[in-house]
Amino acid sequence: MDTKKEQERANLHSTIWKIANDLRGSVDGWDFKQYVLGMLFYRFISENLTSYIDQGERAAGAADFSYASLSDDAAEFGRLDTVKEKGFYILPSQLFENVRKRAKAEDNLNELLSGIFRDIESSAKGAESENDIKGLFDDLDVNSNKLGPTVAKRNERLVKLLDAIGELRLGTYSDNTIDAFGDAYEYLMAMYASNAGKSGGEYFTPQEVSELLARITVVGKTEVNKVYDPACGSGSLLLKFAKILGKDNVRQGFFGQEINLTTYNLCRINMYLHDINYEKFNIAHGDTLSDPFHWDDQPFDAIVSNPPYSINWEGDANPVLINDPRFSPAGVLAPKSKADLAFTMHILSWLSTSGTAAIVEFPGVLYRGGAEAKIRKYLVDNNYVDAIIQLPADLFFGTSIATCIVVLKKSKKDNATLFIDASAEFVRGGNKNKLGDDKIAKILEAYTERKDSDHFVRLVPNSEVAENDYNLAVSSYVQQEDTSEVVDITTLNAQITKIVARQSVLRNQIDAIIADIEGGRHE
């Protein structure tokens, strides 16, 4: 690992967090993140576009070309082609660096920024990228009272925000360190989530868990067709594939759906900040269970997800769902108050024949009775459950419960389920447990080898799972090591007898000393 780069990264992170906290004042951190992340996005797309146009013109022979120095009129010539390629357009006067230069002198900075954000979104109207750009600045409300009680106060804070984001040393395209933007975004999301409790954390999967899930689904592969997450949150899980395989090795791109509008916007911003262009991602807004968006894009080679735990859904209150091809094969719907296995069935349905899915689940789905037991029976009897991995407690923001990973496959080589007890594979970091690189490697090795290992791994024939009422809890199959000390009762009793006798002698001696002292007092 490049220690100099790691040091730079650590410095950048601490600077960003300090800026974010200094600037927010009395605004709640989880609310203020929209401003920090939105401004980071504005800077990124400004630099991304400038770099793209400058490189093109210089390659064509205009050695000193500088898009940022052009007049807006002169820049109009490239609008159509650029929107087709990049998905949006920003005029030179509207670029982050040019707005920042004149921000202090702008009495109506909030109106100027508001207009620029509107224009950037409008530049994609009628283009293929329209849905990928639309609404991206909705949560960056420059006229909000959260920024300050008066226009002057709001503008003062906006100037500070522009300067702070502008000062960040995020590298340039030519330095090949542009992943610093994506890295900064992920870091901020993690920090906000860990400080926001449940409200924020439910939209963010810790990086090391994302890493493990993505690696499980690409074991033995150097590329995949397309990847999918039906509850994609801010997109960190999907983007792990870009890091692990390289974004060009996810050939047809990144697909996801998210029900929360703000988080859906954060996810699309996250794609751009990781330099995933609009034609390589397809993120939809809406309820995956009742209104799935990607019917025409499935099946998927790799599916990863950390769906919301035990949420309500329509279930059998909606008569259409039992005939939905995603749910009907099990013959029963997940309970109305626990949608967990509805997500599981949806994922299985959209998984390709040669694909792998890795899903974070709450432990209850592995052993509860009723409809959930019937769904597990369907999964096991059809040999779709590849592995169950018990994770350590306290890994996730917003909950300390020990979750598990359910791995699904449609084409397995054996008629058995692998159980891995990784509940002890963690290190404590800050206020949460973490999976270190060595722990991830250990779990992956156990998953790949599918060999028994005392107190850690067991490959169980599906017939045994069936005999055990289709209970899929890891603790039912992998016995935890007994670390308690073996005690010889006879020896222990002999020691206790000696201690009691010694105690009696000491008591008599103490009584004699006290009697002497008291006798001396009376003389």
C-alpha cells in the first residue's frame, strides 16, 4: 500500500470532516450533508466537463485551449455534442471555479446558484440523459432558512462553502487521482451515517461489508455483464464492483432502485462522482416490491443488497402479488409486517442462471415459522441457497444486531448449504466493529473452498436442513468453541476446605489481637 497516498487520503478526510462541521453551525449534520455533497458534485461536474472539452480541443491542435476562459457565446458551439457524450452542459461563466472567483462580490449569490443548477438540469432536457440528471440539485436548496435567517447570512455561508470545497486537494484528471472525489463522498457518507444514528445509517452499508458482498458474487470472475441492487441506498454497494473489477469490466453497467427520493438523488450523484457516465448506470426511484423498474434489464449476473429490515409491505393484501412471477413460485408471500424474504424472492427471480446474489438479512428470517419457513423450504428444496454467513454484531449504523449474509445461486455443483460462523471475525474501530482485510480474506477463502472447519465452517446436506425444519441459522449447524475452563470438582472442594480452615485460623487470630487491644484500653 502506498503510505504517502494513504497519508494524503487521511489528511483530506480529516480536512473535509472539519470543514463540514465548521460550516454547518446549527444545522443538523444529516441535513447539512446535502450542501456539502451537492457542492462537491457541482465542483466535480464542472471539472469533469472542462477536462473533457480541453482534452478534445488540445488533441485537435489547439494547444492553449481553455474552456473556462471562453465567453458563454463562444462556448455554445459545443453544446449538442457534449450533452450527447457527457449528458449535461455548463457554460464557462457557470463553472464552479468561475462562480467561486466572483462569489464574494455577488449580492444575489443564492439566486445565481439556483439559476445555474436549473440550467444544468435543463441542458439534459430531451436528451438520453434527462432522467439521470433531473432533480440532482433538488436537495441543494440555496434559499433554505437552514443556511441562515437572511439572504445575506445565507450567501455568507454559501461563499464559505464554495471556498471550502474549492480548497480541497482532490487531484486532477491528469494525475489519475480523480477517485479522490468518489472517495471523499464515501467518507462523508460514512461519517454522516455514523453520527446520525438510525435516520442516516439505514441508507449506508459500511465499506468493508460492501467489499465482502461484492467479492462473494464475483468469485472466479474478472468481468460481469451487469450488476443490480433492488434497495440501492446511496449506491456504495454497486460501486464496489467498479473498484474490485474496474468499471469497464462491468460491461453493461450498474442498475438499482431506491424508494427514498433524497437517497435516490445521492445515489446518482455518487455514480457521477465515481466517474460512471450516465449511459453506464440506470438508477430508478420507487418501490421495488410493488413497482419494480428493471423488468426489461433483468436477469443480472451479480446482485448485492442490504434491504431494509422487517419493513411492512402489501403482501397478501394485494391479490396481484401472489401471481407475480417473482413471488408465486414459493406458493406463499412474505408476511405483511416482514418484507425481508419478499426482497429475497425478487432477487432470486432476477438472478441469471450463472449469477450469484449476496444479501444482508436480519437473523429472524433464518428460523421464524409460518410463511417464512415455507419460503425457506422452497429455497432449500430447489437448491438455491449457496451459503449462509453469520456476521459479527455491531457492524452497521443504526443497529447493533448481528446480521447474516444469504448467498443465492441457481446453478450449484452440490446439493448442500455452506454455513460459516464469522461472528468473531472483527476488530473494534471507533464506536463500531469492523471487518478487516484479513477477516474478509478468511471468510472468502472459507466460502470458496466449501470445506468443514471446526467451529467455523460446515457444509450441510440439504436433506439435513430439511430434517431440521428448514432452519437456516448458522448456530444450528456450526458449534461454537467451548472456551470455558475445565474444572476438577474434587480438587476444587479440597481447595475450598483449606481456604475455610485458613479463614477460621485467621479469624481467631484477629479476635485475639482485638481482645488484646481492648484489654490495653481498659487498664
